[in-house]
Amino acid sequence: MALDKARALTLVRGFLPALGRPARGLTIRDFRVGGLVAWGLAFAAVAGDGARGTPLAAQTAGDHSAPFEVAEATIPELQAALESGRVTSLDLVDAYLARIAAYDRSGPGLNAIIRVHPGAREQARRLDRERAEGRVRGPLHGIPILLKDNYDTFDMPTAASTLALAGSVPPDDGFQVRKLREAGAILLAKTNMHELAAGITSISSLGGQTRNPYDPARNPGGSSGGTGAAVAASFGAVGWGSDTCGSIRIPSSVHNLVGLRPTKGLSSIDGIIPLSHTQDTGGPLARSVVDLAIALDATIGHDAADPATEAMRGRDPIDFQASLDAGALDGARIGALTEWLTEQGAEGPVTDVVRAALDAMAAAGAEIVEVEIPDQDSLLARTGVIGLEFAVDLAEYLAATGGTPVVSLGEIVALGLHHEQLDGTFRRRSEAGPRDEAEYAETLERQGALRAAIVAFMDEEGLDAIAYPTLRRDPALIGSPPIGGTCQLAAHSGLPAISAPAGFTRTGMPTGVELMGRPFDDARLVSFAYALERAIEPRRAPHRTPPLVDGRAPEPLRFSVAGDGGWAGRPAAPRLEGSFSLDLPRGALHYVISTTGVGPADVHAIVLQRRGSGTRPNAVVRRLSGPGLASAEGTLALSAAHLDDLLAGRLELALYTAERPRGAVQLPLDP
């Protein structure tokens, strides 16, 4: 297939960052030798990004009759496969829909998707035709993406996951949605969210409770938790959320994703159902920084419908892809915010991981200094405006949309068209009466003072960014209140902040390090995250959403162990046998255990135990049978940490007896 020079330029500008080579300065002169070299560069760049998904070389150089694997595939990998003819956009849509069918309502039951776009396959066909005719709009052409359910779309309902707006179809697209369509993206599906964005656990009357793919018993964050879970589970290439106080960053942190809360005004919030127009921002959550940069480049910019974007006038255009630099941390001065880096108690495990990420930044050339923002608590006090804007902003949105079943938050409450977990919040905010304009003006003043104080502090300390955990604790179990948020520092000041994957705590859950910068330092923050990603390669796909086999979730993995622990030939030598079946999507381990050479009365216990290393100490993790029981059968629901242990070969089946109380037989499990 011929590749003209303009298309080569578009492709390679998108792909070079995957090699750690910024695309800045690339012009058509760089492609005098023609499309063939551009093809080679594009393929080499993507194939060289081995930290992301299945290496492209493995999917393009091998058997083309085998299905292309979309799980963990980056946008450059997808685009290169499309350009090579390896797949079509229709193939990608079908592959993502198969993953949604396998893992959203079945398997781990993530419940991240609220509705699939009914025209997704037709969008794909149209964009495939454009490609065949030689028109490729850019790196998002023909790429399936996901939208949070508060982004206006003219051709499907936008409900903010509330039953009150279940059938509400806006008259037009929101600004960012329009730009995505213009870029050639396929709107695949809308994701569940915390109802009307008024919380961070992602539960709603229309969508129910979304679950975290790393551990479905745990919280997915919010309010963009559906987008976070869906992107982590590879239900689409990238997804969009909104952030009023952490709703992009928290789901990014707990799903091993990268997400930017942009400087207020960098991107438009027109056509995003509002929670607080002063604090609302919108943008992508992605599995890689390259994907994030591509998605940001497609959707930022001035919009006459959003006065905040007037700040973009007169500024040099921001090119996130061109700004990516694997050496960005070299010489940077990063302030570690000690107040939010608690070493002890429930916050200690997250702090350990964030500290390790800071150490990696230092190894990449950054200077890490311990800092405290003077009077931080008093500066933050009474700076939130959600309670002062929510009901008013929502009513204005509903009036502008027209034809909605309800016209106010009060009406939603009166009709009971909301989830009971939101009842207290909604009633309080709908019954508050007319807004106290003096209080409102004072709060906005305090936000300005907070912003000025932080920028002045950064200038005084010579800081390029301030670092702290995105969430100071592991995500809470569903039904428990989330604790440890840090979202307000950036949200209330309007400053940009990026949550970058830092690694995993000893619970097996992801956590993120947040970097906050000066106004419109967004591209530099993204480049810092890119350099960190290159240094530590933190992305790890959820075990519970593995690649499909023939379009379906894989069959349970069966394995067995048997042995005598070295006692063979001795009197009363015990023998232990175990058969196992591991259902990865459900995290369920079925077992059948038997013993010989030992009587039931002599058995103390049969257990699964961990052979410790580092932060994972030697310990019994599950008891399978107790005293007097020489056999066992059952099914265990594994936590994220225990599933990690099993798949890493750290667990063993062990028998303890009266004769050998320190351990009769230990058999390593290696599924």
C-alpha cells in the first residue's frame, strides 16, 4: 500500500515518542526518501516500545491469520496495524466489543460500560473506507475510544448515569466530542460514573456499581471510575473523564493509568454535564503516556462556548506529542510534599511505592527535595465551590439542553430518580436555598489566593513540580468510604496535575504519584510522567481481564501438584496431592486436596502459604482444612495480592501434622 508524504509525517510524528525521541521540528523535508522509510520508522518506533502491550513486531511479522490482540495495545500499535492492513477499524470495534461482553457483565463483572454506541460498527466502516481512499485524519483515525456518560453526544443519550436523564439526547456534541469525531475517533461506548459526578466511588441509579478490574471487591475511584476500569481492562484504546476534584486522577491512580487534570482553560468543558463550572475539567485517561499525549493533542484548544479557554488566546500552541522527552527529569527539581507522605499506618504502603517512584526520578536526574507548603491547611480551607455551583449549574445545563425529563436537582430528588447513596448529598444541595453570593465571591477569592500562594512557593523554592500520592491509601472496599484524597490542592487552585503510575502496593493494588505544576505547564508534567514511565515501566494489565481466546474469556487454568516432602522411604511418610482450577476473570481458585500416609487425627492443617520475599513475608494466606481433616475441597475468592502471589509462583500447598508440626510437606504451586 502506498503511503504519501503527508500521511507519513502524521504517522511518524505520532510514533517517534514511543522510541523516546521527541517529534519536535519534524517537517516534510525529513521524508524526502518517501513513504517507505516513513513506514520503516513508524514500525520500528512502535516495535521498540516493548513496555506497552504485545510488541508490534510480534503481531505484524508473524502469522497474519491469527487474531490481532487489542488488550494493552497502544494507539501507535493499533494505527500501525491499521496502516499495514493487519486489521481494519471494524475488526478493532468487534475485538473491543468481545472484551466488553466477556468481562463487563460476565467474569469479573466490572459494570464499567453503561451503553454501547449503536452506530459504532458503521463509524468503523466509514473510517475504513476513508483509509482505503487514502485519507487518514491523524493518529486517532479509526481508533475506538470511550466517553464518560457526562459528555454530550448528539446521536446517543447523555445521562451522567442518573435514571432521571436516561433517555436525554443532547442537540449537539460537546466541544471535545466534536474534536474527537473530526480526528476520526470511533465513539465506541459510554462509561458508568458516580451519579452526576457527585462522588468518587462510581455508583449510580442508571449504571449501578462499577468494580475495579484489579480487585472487583475494591473501589474503582470516581467519578470517572467507569472510564478508569474500562481503559484498564482494554475495553477501548483510551477513554475520557472529567475532574472536578480528582475524578480523572483518582481512577487513573487505582487502575495503573496516567491521567492529567489540565490547567483550567486548556480544554473546553462545553457539553460536559456540570458539577461545578469553576472546577470542572475534562480529558483522557490512558494506559501509556504516548496515548495520553495523542488524546490531549486532539481535544485541547480555545472554544468560544467556554470563557475559561480565553486563557489560551495569545499562547503558543501546545504539542504534547512533540514535548515527550525521556530525559525530561534530568535537572528537574521536584518537591516531595511531606505532609502527604506519611510513613506509618494505613498510608505507609502507598508512601513506600511513591517514595520508590521518587527515587526512580532521582536516578533519572531529578533533584528531589522535601517541602512543606506554608499554611497549607488554612490556604485550602473554604476553597471548594461544588456546593455553591452544583444545583445552579445543573439547572442551567438542563435548560440549555431542552426537552429533558427533569429541570432541576430538586426535581430529581422529589421524584426519587437517584441512587439512595446520593440522597443525602442531593437533598442537601437542592434544599440549600438561593446561593449566598457574598460567600460565593469570597470562596472564589480564596481559590485565587491559594493559586497565587502555591505558584509563589514554587518560585521561591525553584520547583518544577510538587509530588505527592494521588490517593494516600489503597482503594477502599466497595461499601466503605474512600479515605486519603489529595485532589483539592490542584482542583481548588486550577493548577495542572498529572497522576502517573508509581507501582503496586503489597495489597496488589496500583497507586499513583501526582505531579502538580504551574499554570500551563501541562506539557512539561506529561513529559515528566513519560520519563518516569520509561524509567520504571509500571504498567501491568489486570490479571482478571486477560486476552480472549477465540473471542471468549479463556477456560480455567488447571494444574496439580503431588509429593511427599522428601519423606519417602521413612516410616509413616505422608503424601500430599492437590488438583486446582483457576478461573482468572473471577479470581476463583477451586481445589481438591487429599493426603495419604497420615491419619486424620494426626493432621493439624492443610494451608496455602506464601514463600516470602521483600514486602511479602512468609505467612499462611488461606487455611484449606483444619485439625482432624485429611482432605479438602472448595473454592477460594482470591484478593489481588493473593492472585499476584499465585501467578508469580510464591504460593505453596503445605501439610502440617502432629508428628511434623513445623511442616510435613510443602509443594510449590506454579500455574
